[in-house]
Amino acid sequence: MKKNFLLLAALVSSHLLVAQRDTTTLETAVVTATKFERKQTETGKVLSVINRATIEQNGGKTLGEMLNTVAGVQIIGANNNPGTNNLVTIRGAAAGNTLILLDGVPVNDPSVITNYFDINFIPIDQIERIEILKGGQSTLYGSDAVAGVINIISRKPSNKKIGVNGLFSYGSWETLSQHIGLTGRTKSLDYSIQYTHTNGEGFSSARDSTGNMNFGNNGFNQNAISSRLTFHLAPGWDLQLQHRYSSYRAELDAAGFTDERDYTTNNYNSQYGMGLSRKHRFGQIRLNYLFNRARRDYLDDSLYKSSPWTTRIESRFVGNTHFIEGYGQWKLKGFDLLTGADVRINETDQWYWSTGPFGPYAPAPLTASMKQWSPYASILAKKGKWNGELGGRLNLHSEYGSNASFTFNPVYRVNESLRSFVNLYTAFKTPTLYQLFDAFAGNTGLRPEQSLVAEAGMEWKRTNGLRARAVGFYRNTKDAIVYTYDPVNFTAAYKNVSQQVNYGVETELSYSWGKWSLQTHYTYTNGSIRAAYDGTGAPIGKDTSYFNLYRIPKHAWFGELAYRVSKAIFIQTQLRYIGDREEFIYGKKPAMMKGYALIDLYGEYKLNNKARLFLDLKNITDAVYEDIRGYNTRRRNFVVGFRFAME
């Protein structure tokens, strides 16, 4: 049955040619591709947009679940218990190879091994739209933008002096969510203040493989507030101040297939930002500063003992980032010039303490920092039916020295409906603080991972509501950093020992006719790694190649069919298929996780232009599956809610 489902998905996608939820038309103005607002027809980069209307027509979904509807994007953990780490991967890239932007500014957590940012901190109702830019984007955005960037753009102000928006919802596992926003606009000030609270009992994060061990539920409680003020100082001059604070408490289990009753984590994220922009006759300039602090506290007091070796464990991980950037756009005769530079300072402070039958254990805390400075520039030119971008970045790092990246993006517009493009990038990921300085496995001699990324494709849009895109992609990463362990000498180290190759195809289609609309996409992803290891963690003394896209399906398909019954009633169904995946198991052969198919139903009723009721029914077939081996995913569940906006 699974093979038949996959064949049907592939046939539908290839026959109809392709879609993305829009999400985006060829004339949509976007900012992520070039750092300044530009029509999508003027860039050949592969960009998808989830706009505010689409977010509101998926009233019961989280940020991770929404990103899972985008071609080539997989959020591992989005369908697990709330509070699970949501690992973001694009086109099979490892965690930490997709850069998260908040309002165009990079954010990360230097206290985690791969430097990724926890998207659990960002409630979906505080977002105006999401721009997903695929391919190597290190020229404009620096380290970690290897597979792409995801730009999360804050909720925009109302056009009125005072506007109010809100949401109340209730769902499975006694999950309650409340959101309230106050926005407005005057001659001298735009403002937006948003608050969201979510809590629920959850379910057991760990999977009970026997079905009779009575695993306990793992609850979740979050508070998040964001504020954004834009002062119009003078004609052309704007000063922007913003602050975000988000915290959540999650109850954890000990490991896959292993229950725990008193293991909790408290997570905090604070951001303070400032931006100054000026529009001038030749373009505009902008200065940005952001301080980002992430903190994670873990406590296991082991009243319920999952391990005989410890009776209490405490740990804290703190990561601070300072980001300073200045850049400008100059519109010159026949081309646009973008120049800029940024400075990044990453810091971490980590400690661990435990006690048990053999006494306390407290290794030396890890305190480390690194700096990098990067000038960059790009030229965007247009001549006849040709558009193109050429750019480069030099990165100067406090530990390893320097490296460079470039971008080349020619676009040819065949006619008003059809354009073709070829994108060639180099991208990089710097070693993280943990990989450099960890007392047990750190290696200060690490080099950055360097990737060559290529894309080629075509995009087609007709005025009758048909839009299609097909893209082939290839990524070759050299000096990939892996964790190695020598069981003979009991030593470990991070090393640049491998070469990773990923490749595949994305096809997308959207079509609207009358009251109906259809979106569908299919992604094929494959790859291998060449290293002096066989994937089990044991050194073998010579290079070998093996498939290593763990938790990444070779085949993924998504489809959505929506119908506007009347001005008041809207319904849609979504189908998502994820093929078989391998799960890494240290010291053993990978385990195979079976593919699965999910069906969701959504409906809403507009009470008037300002308020609506909605019902989101998810996994209606009650499919049993795993995204992370040993952990439960959400079975059949629902969210019912009320949303209003007086703006």
C-alpha cells in the first residue's frame, strides 16, 4: 500500500508540474533573497513564502508544523510531544546547516553542539510571514546558511492608531493557548506588542514498546512576549527597537523507550535589538544590533530512578551572541550594488553536576568564546531578458583564520510566464564552541565545513491560476566535522574527516479555479558520506562511503486541497507522506523507521470580517509512526479555537 501511495504522489506531482503553498506569486515582493525588498521575478533564488493568510487558515498548527508543509523542508520533532527539540533540515542537511533569521537578523544558540536556534521559542501567532530561501546563502548571511535560511518576520502593525488581535484555543491533552496583540500606527510611531501563553498535560515523550509500563505524561508550559517599536525620526529615517522574551518548561523522559517522572528543563530566550535605516535617492542603508541570550536548565532529582548511577543531576547551558551589521543598497545605472559587513561574537558558559552511590561528579565548567568579522558585497544586474547576481564574502575567524564564499545566480526570462535559472554557491559552517573547546572531545585545530551548492530549475506561472516550479539540487561538503571515538584508547575528538554529498529534485504545483485551490509538492533526497568511519562510530582505518541521511526520507510528498464553500465557510484537507528513513545507533547498524502518511482536516467559519471559529483535526487516521526512534508522535488529535482581529 505504501508503494502505491508513493507512486500516486509522484504521478500527481509530475503530471501537474508543481506547487508551493502561498504562498508566493512571481510578482510577490520579498526581502530575504537580496536583503532589500524586491520582486521575486528579479531573482533566480529558490524562495517560498508562508504568508499571514495561510497561517490563519492553519489555526491549530505550530511553527514547526507549518514549515513541514514546504518542499524540501523537514522539522524533525514537530509532531512529537510539545517541548521536543525541533531540528530544522533543508534538503537533507544536518542540524545547524540551516540559518534562522528573525526579521532578517541571524540567531543561534552557541551553547548547543551544532549552534542551531530552538524554534520552540517563537509562537506562530506572533509571526506575519515566513520566507524560506534554499541553497547556499553564506555570501549574504554568513556561517550556517549552507542549505538555506528561514526568515521569520514579526507581526506587522495595524494601519489604525489602535488595533487588537487575539486567539483562544483548546485541544487534545488539555492544551490551552491564548494570544493577545496590541498594534497601531501613527505619524511618528509604529508599534506591535504580542503575548502568547500555551500549556498542556502532553503525553509520554518516550515510547512504551511493551504497552504495559504505564509511562507518565510530559507536560509543557510556555510564555512569550515580543515588542517592536519603529520611530519615524525624519523623512527617510527610521529607528527600530525590539525585545523578545520567551520561556518554556517541559517535562522530559530519560531516553528513547525509557520513562522518567521527575526530569524537567526550563528554557529561556531573551533578545534586545536596534535598527537604524535611511532611504536616500540611490537606495537605502541599515545598521543592526542584536543581543541574543539562550539558557537551558536541566534538573533530574531521581525520585523515580531511571539510572542506578545517579540520584540527582543538575546542568546549565548558556549561550550569548552579539551581532552587529551595517549594509547598504545603491541603485546605479543598469545594476544594484549591495555592500556590507558584520561582526559576530559567540560566548558560552556550561556546567554539570551529579551525585549518586559513588559520590558527586562535577567536571570543569566550559567557558569559551569566538569572534568573526565578515565584509561582503553583491551586484544585481538586469539586461533584456537576463537578470543576474554575483557576490562574495570574506570571513575572518578568531580561531582558524579566514575563508571565503561566493554566489552566482543567472536568470533568463523566456516569456512573461516562464523563467529558468542556474544558481552556483559556496557556503560554510564554522566550528562551534563545543566542537572547538569541549574538554573531552574539543579540537581547536578544526577547519570550517566548506560546501559547493548548485541548483538548476524552471518556474512557470499562468494567469489562469496555475503555477509550477521544478528544481534539481546538489551539495558537496568537504571537511565535514564528525565526532570520533577510539574504544581502544578511550579518547574522543571532533575531526574534519569526511566529505558529504547530497542531491535531489523538488517539484511544486499550485492551481486555483473558482472556489477550489490545490497545492502539492514532491521531494527526492539522496546522499552519502565518505569518511574513515562506517557510520557506527568505530574507526576502520580507511575511507569508506555509506548513506548517512539519518531521519531524512528519500521520498516526501505533500498535498492540499481547499474549498471556499461560501464567504463564511472554508475547508481544506492536507496529506503528507514521509518515506522510510534510517536512524543512527552508535556502535551498531542503523535502524530502519517505516514510512507513514498523515491526513489532516481543517475548517473555519467567519462570524464576520473580524472574527472566526476554527477546527483543526490532525492525523485523523490515527497513524502510529516515529520521527525519532524510541519517542512517541502525536496520534489522532484536534484543536478548536476562536480568532479575532480588530485592525
